[in-house]
Amino acid sequence: MTEIPLKAKDFKSDQEVRWCPGCGDYAILAAVQSFLPELGRKPEDIVFVSGIGCSSRFPYYLSTYGLHSIHGRAPAIATGLSVSRPDLDVWVVTGDGDALSIGGNHLIHALRRNVNITILLFNNRIYGLTKGQYSPTSEPGKVTKSTPVGSVDRPFNPISLALGADATFVARTIDSDRAHLIEVLRAAAEHRGTSLVEIYQNCNIFNDGAFDLLKNPTTRDEALIPLRAGEPIVFGDRRVVRDATGHLQVSEHGEPVVHDPTDLELAFALSRLSGVALDHTPIGIFRSVEQPTYDDEVRAQTDDRANEDDLQALLTGPDPWTVN
């Protein structure tokens, strides 16, 4: 019998989607639902794991398996699931608060281990679910309910953080650019290992307009720097070049740098171009390299007969904690 191709509606749950009207999460959800049929997998072969926050309601709205877990621990739970169930596609949905504050250690260790999971990090530079406190990505001076006279923290750069943890796939996209968002999701899903996708997402209630510079037709072409493998990094009438010391800078003159997503040093340098002002913001795939995955190496250990014999000896032998 010929199987009927799945469509976006096959990945929509029967739950009412409950975010604030106008939230960028709606656009991301619609893009993910429309993209999932491309995987060629049944809904029951896909799992979404989330932590705590507005973005973490994602599993409710998909007809895949899902787990709404605890604050910051989604990467740890997803790691165990990915290792024990190689037949599943495992995704993590998290936010800048969930992933980069209480979940910081779990995130960086999943990245360094290269677990075969895809992490979608929604970055709106604010705590939304708890009603507007500053987050680890909020800009200095940010006035919120928890920083009434302005934040003095220096914000995390999620892309730099991921690259510093030696993540094998790191990308950035934006909620309002559906075509680019799906293009990046496709590449992230195809990558074997940990894929981290930072998604700039607007919180229209507590931090509205945080990314207007990148969305306004009159400013975006001069602010967004598209990254495409093998192509010169050019945007508007400017380009990314190397100065006399080898550092990257934005200029109207000079030979543009050609993007190479296998070059970790270049990827990190590009990640530093986008400060809190967002006036030079690379978008696309910063890094994509193939390395052994944590899942495969753990399963290779458990499949090794010698290791099984060692385990059997340990289970049937004397108590190793007994002091003679």
C-alpha cells in the first residue's frame, strides 16, 4: 500500500495555541509544523523536549511525542532520550532565560558532547512567562521589573557561547523570515550531532520591537549580514573584510571574506560582529562540521562484548566498595 505523504496538519495537535496575540512564537510554530513533513518521519518518531518558559509550551501544539520538562533541564533529558532511542528525532525547544541561566551548564555540555539533538533557542532578550524580568541576553541598561534602574550585566552572545563549546552546527535566524527560518531548520535537521539554532523572536508584550532594526525594510539590508557557504560576505553596499591585523570589520571597500562554515575561527569572529546594537548582525549558518556523536560512541561502548563481560563481572563479583 502506498503511504500518503504527511502534511502540516498531521503535525498539529488538537490543543488551543495559547500565547499572547502577536507573539513571534506563532510564526515559529507554523514554520516548524510546515517543515516537519520534509523529514519523512511519522509524528510518533519525533520528540520535542522543552523546559520552562513561553517557548516551552511548544510540545502541546505538536502531534509528535513531547515532554514539557523542568527549568533548564531539557538538554539533559533529551541527551538520555537520544542515546537510548536512536530511532527517534529528538528536538529541544528553549528560551534565552531557560537555556542560558539555570540551564546554562546543561546547554554547554550537550553542545560539547555533540549529542544528536536539534536545539531551537528562542531569544527575545526578556523573561516573558514570568512577566518581564531581564534575561541573560538583555542589553546593558535594560529597565525591567527586576532591574528598575537598569541592568548592569553584560549579556551572553548565544552564538559565541555555542562556538566556544565547540558545537558542530550553529546558526541564527529570525521569526519573521519564514523562508530563511525553514532553510535553517532543514540544515539543522540534516546535521548529525548537536545543532543549535538561535531564533530572534519578538515578545510584543514585554520587549516589543527588540529586533525592529533587522525587520524594518528601510534598515534591515544594512544591518543583516547573510552567511552562505562559499560566497563572499556582502550586504547592502558593504562587505565583511579583514583589516591589516587579520581581524574582521565592516567596510565599503576591500576584498570580502568568503564564508567557510568549517572554519571555527572565522565563525567565532563573525559572531562577535553583532553587538547589542544589532547593526551588524550575521544571519545563517556560522558553523557546520562533522564529528563523532556522543550517542554513537556511548552505544559503541555498550555493544562491545568486552565491556559487557566487565559489567557482568561487576554485577556478580564482590562488592567493590568493601574495604578489606
